[in-house]
Amino acid sequence: MLETENNQIETENAISGPVDVTIRIYGKEHIITVEPDETILMAAIRENIDPPYACQIGACCTCRAMKIEGDIAMDEREGLSDSEIEEGYVLTCQSHPLSSNVIVDYDQ
């Protein structure tokens, strides 16, 4: 993943097709399919998992989750501090899977 000058992560290495992503939320684990044109949050909403979210532009951090495994690219990351990103947090409203083994945990 490459971070650009305005803190955007380039998604040029993203998988071109749908990707199954594991989501841990409310004490349960769900496997959802994330289409190439959607974020992890959009796919979770589509699958009626009822994830937390508000603004969907990466500012409020309501959709923050811990990346447990895999590679993710975020379109925007302004709502997260550098230390939160180093700890593994992502904004699911801005996150696209770059690998097939992605696991995110909303409960952490």
C-alpha cells in the first residue's frame, strides 16, 4: 500500500473481483462479500449486519474497526490518528480489501 501526499491510500493493487471479508461484530462472526466498487461498510449494510456508522466520509469514526488480518486500503483516513492506524484501526466506510484474508473486528 502506498500513502499519497494527502494521506490517501492507493488501491491500484486491489483485487479486481469480489472478496470475502470476515466481520466480527456484536459477538458474532459474519463472512460477507465485498464487491470491487464498495467499501467494507457498504457490504455490511447490504448484508443487514447493522454495523455502526454515521457520516460515511471518514470524519466521525463511528465505523472504526480493528483490522485483525489481511490488507486494506482506505480512501480517507483523516478521522484516525497516526497512533490508531499503527494499532490497526481502520474506517470501514473508507476501506477496501486488498487481499482475500481480511478480518475486521468492530468489537475491539
